[in-house]
Amino acid sequence: MERYIRFEYGGEIYYGLLEGEIVRVLNGDSPENFKPMGKVVHLAQIKLLAPCAPTKVVSVGTPNHKDAIQDADYQPPKYLRMFVKPASTVNDPGADIYYPPLTKEVNLEVELGIVIGKRAQCVSKEEAAECIWGYTAINDVTAMDLQRQDGLWDRSKSFDTFLPMGPAIVSGLDISSLAMHAYVNGEEVQSGNTANLIYSPEYLVSYFSHLLTLEPGDVIITGTPTGFGKPIQIGDKVEVEVEGIGRIRNQVVKSPRPCHLEEL
């Protein structure tokens, strides 16, 4: 397995291979063009960023964890619902989550993220396996009150900072049975396992590649397990963890940005 990270060092942004506390710096922006720079830095010297810079993040909008389904007679649909989180939602693994003034109920959701490493356009499931760079941990932050109001998910999912991810992209990882956890102020509020996924990563890559072109660095988030997260408040420390990938930690803060919508 290899652990890829994206980081800031000396005012520049790089990708690197993480080996313990050492980072081997790479030239390039995807597995297709990575080349070792022959440079090594220490983990303590860098600022860890989101492990990729997607043009878009595509998510399964259909229940995708068996333990999240209450209906014993549920049959997974052939065609999945989906929503797209804009690239501006992507957040670093240790950065603040902004609590927007337009919502009163924000939840966290732990999810597994599939990171694309090779352009995927109308690929088969067999071809899809070759397009997967690796996997990362995702916190799919959601404004639940807006989701209920709209009956649609786009507005509730699209606020800036609403997608912390990381800390790394792990390639060669067996995701058949990985524990997933979410915590608020140190208390576990959600748990699950990738063994309960209904749709395989290969199926999801193939399916979504028939709807839109997946570029290197794009991310597919695979759905949340039972519990659907928990409301979070300003001041909370929130964490999500996927076994074999790692844990990301973020602080919830009041959005520092002005809101002028009451003037419209």
C-alpha cells in the first residue's frame, strides 16, 4: 500500500508519499504523471492539505449501507440518485468547518471516498478498477434542515468547508471490511463498516462515468452508515475515521463571512 498526501511547504503545494514521519516529495498532480523529486521532508515541517484537488465530488444519493436501511424488503435500484458537491466544499483535514447563518441544523457524516487516478468516461466495471487511485476518509457535512425544506440535497451539501477529507489517499487498500467512526467532542456518535456497502467502488466508478467524465483527483463519496451523523454546534470538535486510512479532526466555528440575504 502507498499513502499519498498533498501538502504545503515553503509556500508551494506538493504531493508526496508518506512513509512514517517522512514525506518523499513528488513532481506532478496525479498517479499518471508523478515522478520522485529526490527530496524528503519531515511530516512536522509541512501543512497537511486535502489529499487531492477535485474538479467535482460526486456522491451516492441512494442508501448504500445495508445497516442504514430499515425496510427488510428493500431492493437496491439499478439506477442511483446522485448529487454533486462543488470543489469549493473541499476542506483540509485539520481546518475549520464554517457554520453558515442560513442553517440551524448541521450534521456530520462519516463516509469512504473513492479517488480517481485516471480519466474515466463510460468505462466498464473491469476498466473502472484501473481508474481508482485509492481511498480517503470523508466528512460529508450536511445542513439537515435545508435538506428537509428543499426535498433536494444540493443546497444542504454545498456550503464552503462542508467536505473535510484526508488525511491521505491510500492505494492498494482492501476495503472489504473497514471500520468507520465519527466523534463529536471525543464521544462516538456514528459507526459502521465498509462490509455493508451495497454498491462496489468499481460499480460506482463505472456508473457515474456514464453520467459525467471523472477526471484524476475527482472523488466519489459512497454514502454514510446507520445513524446519519449527529447535529454539531459552533465550538464542537468533530472527527471521522476510516480504518486503514486515518482520522481527520476539524473544529466547528461561526462563519466569518457576512450574510446579506435578508437584504434581498
